[in-house]
Amino acid sequence: MSKLYTFLKYFFITFWTVFVVAPFLWAVSTSFKDFQSVNSKVTYIPWLDFEPTLEGWRVLIKSPAKGGVDIVEPYFNSIFVTCTASLISIVLGTLAAYALSRFTFKAGFVRNNDITFFFISQRIMPPIVLSIPFFIFLSTIGLLDSLLGLVVVYIVLLMPIAVWIMVDFFNRVPKELDETALIDGCNPYQAFYKVVLPNSIPGLIVAGMFCIIFGWIDFFFAFILTFTEVQLLPVKVVALNSSITPWWSLSASALVSVAPLIIVAFIVERYLSKGNLSGALK
Amino acid sequence: MNLIGEKISYKPDEQFHLNDVSFNFKKGNLYTILGRTLSGKTTLLKTIAGLLNPDQGSISFEEKDFIKIPVWERNVAMVYQQFINYPHLNVYENITFPLEQRKLSPEQIKKDVDEALKTVGLVGFENRKIQELSGGQQQRVALARSLAKKAKILLLDEPLVNLDYKLREQLREEFKRIFSEGLSQDTILIYSTTDPQEVMELNGEVIVLDEGKVLQKGPAKEIFENPSNLKVAEISNDPPMNVLKGSKNLKNLNFENISLEIPNHFKNLEDKDYNFGIRASEIKLDENGEEFEIELAEISGSETLLHLKRGNSKIIALIEEVMNFKIHEKVKINFNANKFYAFGEDEKLVSSPYGGTNGKN
């Protein structure tokens, strides 16, 4: 029984690993091919099946004037928009979540849970419903096709995630911990940043990770709300696909797009296994 | 200079959590609040700490209106029944936290913390993480943090309830030592518990609380000997005091077709119906006694708790040896008539073996 279990376990792990990693290897291999190697016959292994070339990668940093596509600027735009929006969402979302977790709000029939649901409901709606209002809103305040406009829109998208995760997290931090801090001479603000916040790092990391992922991969709003002035990475990558599909530079740009998320995942994983609250919760 | 509470009421929802509670706590004394779960003990302590604001009533300390002072300026200390420490700090930092908050000098902090660590017996654990400690040690850290503060009001909310039996016994002993040595004459110590035994051992002034109301106040001995009514008698005994509905006539006490000779302290009692109270420990197995049916027999440590039934009355007897009984078996028992309490039909104490009556209290 246990032997079979071990076998099945390793079988599925192997299967899943191949399933996940194969497309990446395929993309890595493709990014070093030229037109000939992609279109003439199926090729896999560099030097053996085809002669590797860096052309696919070079195109990415060449300016359009020299026949390149230059994803450097969109890349930094994406980093800027994602990080700024995530940071603001986390800061505001954490404060909102703390309030929702610790204080009781009453406004007519609205209670804490309704407010939390209101935040989440922003994510339940299909994004396309919001596209026209956002478009009109941004054009009215003159922020269409600008980084700032995108940051504003992304905050709307990301803050619900932060609030949702952090409310749940704060609900699991015993209220007595805040009370002890108050009794020990902290005013409510000190209690929050000296005691509650340091114990919420695992939650903040999870929330931050989700914000970064959802901000980074968004294509829809980046596509609708920008034209020529500002471009974000997802739009630029998809735009590579014109009359001829340049598989080599498409693969290369896809790889550089995923790279930051992979790095984030590795860093976050280390912190997640470290942090726990068992000392306070027991 | 006392901590005085007057007519404090707190009613956040349908029910009173505190109902017209008054107290006068003097410095250098130990007060215990005895009550069952949800009787309002924690609410009362939180009100004193300032975490809750009462709907009515006033609290004053050192002649100042306490309610106007926010929690963080009140200089109280509190130990919770859950082991609450700062998980992101180690043992030493946990204890220094409130002292640093008050901006004491580093020398003073070091001195106070070392002293507190010594008192609770955690010397050598300074650099441990909180998560690495056992429950008892975590509670010691919480206690050390409270002691190091040298707060004028120290609140302990059922500090032993979440510990296992052995540790509880051990820490209870230590508490008695800590309270007598480690506290200055300036401190008011308030200790809440559900356990009558703890109250008797700590031997301070007792407030019996039930459903947010104060039922009785007085020294531990007085509460034990002369509970002012049936509720107090139930709350202040473990197992709760047995209650038998019956009557007294010229010659006998009668209940459940049992007649007992009238004990001396009942001689002057009016002839009428009473609720008779008798502690579980005053009931003995006796071949010549009255027949009861066993409903349940629990062995607890070296004692056996017999849940007995006769007619409409259910009682608990505490037998001081380990014995095996079958359920529904019949046993014969005898009551120590000299230890009977009489409560009126209004449940107030009428006569006690220790001479108290409701009128006296």
C-alpha cells in the first residue's frame, strides 16, 4: 500500500513537473531559433537540431527605428505601475482591513461583513463591465493613456484583494493582543504598528504577492486605457504578433515577462514557511 | 486613594454584562472575583483596565475619574486566560516592552526585568522565542511582564484556567508566594476565577459575581461559611452545594421521606418549608443510612463523586476513596446534620452551621 502510494506520489510529481516545465523549455529553445529553424521543420535541441542565434533577444532591446521592438520601456512601465499600485493597495487595504476586523461599523443596514463584501464584489464583476466607466472617468480627469491613470485603475483592482486577505488574517490575530498592547502603554496607532503589523508579515507578504501577480498579468485594462504614450508589457508582448509571428522574440519576451513573478515566488515561499503566529494564538 | 467603582452597568446587547456593580478596592490587598463562565468577570476587569467603557456608573482611582483616562495612560497590568504575549519578540523583549513604552532608563529596565524574571522563575530563558515555550512558561512571561511594570492595579483574568492540572497546582502555589513577596503595598491585585478552591487558597476579599450582578462580598472564609443565598452556595463550592427541598417541624427535618433529628443550629428556626443545603463532602456512606440510587459515579484523583437520586432530588456525594459502583445500584448514605444550611423559599440564607444568617450579612 505505502509502496504504491510512494510510487503514485512520485509519478504525479514527475508528471506535473514535466507538464509545467516543458512549455518553458520549449519557449527557451524557441527564443534562440531563427526563422529557418522554426518554420522548416520541428527542432528541439540547440547545436544539434539547429544553430542557436541571439536575434530573438536582440530585437527586444533594439529601438523600433532599427527594426527592433524595444520592450525595455514597457517593462519598466509595468514594474512602476504594478509596484506603485500594489504598495498603495497594501497600505490602504491593510488599514481598511484592520478597521473592519477590529471595529464595528453601523450605517443603516450596512455592517462590517457588508463592507468587506463590497470590496470583494469589485472582483466578482467581469472587468469588461468596468471598462467603459473607467475609460470615461480617466478621459474626464485627463489621465487616459498615462501611468498615473493606470495606477489609479490598478488600485481599484488590487485593493479588494489586499482587504480580503488581510481581514481574514487580522480576524485570526487575537484581539487580546491589541488589548495587551494598549494596556502596556501603546496608543491605538502604536499598538497597530508596534504589535499588530510585525505579527502580520506573513499576511502582508501573501497579499502583496497576489497584488503583484494580478497587477503584472493584467492585459485588459492596459489594453483599453492606453494607446501610444504609455504601453505596458503584456500589451507590448501580444502586439509582437503581427502579420508574421516572430516566435523567437515572442518566446524571449514571454520569458522575461514571467521572470519577475518567478523571482517573487521564490522569495515569498521562503518567508511563508518561516512566519507563524502560534505563540499568540495558543 | 482607593479604586472605587460605583453602580457600574454595561449592556452592549440584550443582556446585562455588568449590572449595578459597586466596589471599593484598597491598596495592598488581594481581591478575587468568583463567578461561573459568562458571569461578567472578564467584562469587569476590562472595564477597570479601560478596554470597555461602562454605560453607567463611575470608576475613580486616587481621587481621579478613571473613565476619562485612556487605557494606555492608566498604568494597569493584565494577564489573560489565553496566553497573550508578543509573538514577534523574545522573552526578554516581551517583558521590556511596556517599560520601554514608558521610556524608563535602560538601567532601570534591566533591573526590573531581571527581578521579574527571577520572581517567575524564567532566568535563563531571556532569548527564547515565545513559540518555543510551554503553556505554563508562556503564562509566566505574561505574568513577568505585568509584574515588571509595577502597575498600581494588577488584573489577572483566570490565569490558570488553560493550564493542565499539575501545572495549575504548581503555579497556584507560586502565585501565593509571588503575591506575598513580589508586590508592593501600593498595588491592588484583582484575580478572577471560576474555581472556589483557588479563591479559598488565595484567601483574599471575594466578590461573587453572577449574570453581571454582585451576589456577595466578603472575606473568603465568610463566603465559604455563610453564603448569602443558594446561588452563592452553588458557585462557591465544587462540586456545587446540594439542595434538598424539605421542611422543618417540631421534631424533625423532612425531605424525600427522610427524617433527620434537628441539629443544634436549627433549634430556633421557624417551622416551615426550606431549601436545605449540604456540601458533597458532608455526605458519607453508611450501612444504616438512607437509600439512594446511583446515577453516575466519577473517579477524580483519589476521590469518587457519586451522583445520587431519590424521588425528585438529585445530589452529589464526595467519597474520599476510590470505589467502583454500578449505575442504578442502590447505596445507603448518611448526612452530617450538623453541617446543614437552611435557605428560605426566596433562596436567601436563613441559618448556617457557622452561625451566619442573611440578616447579619
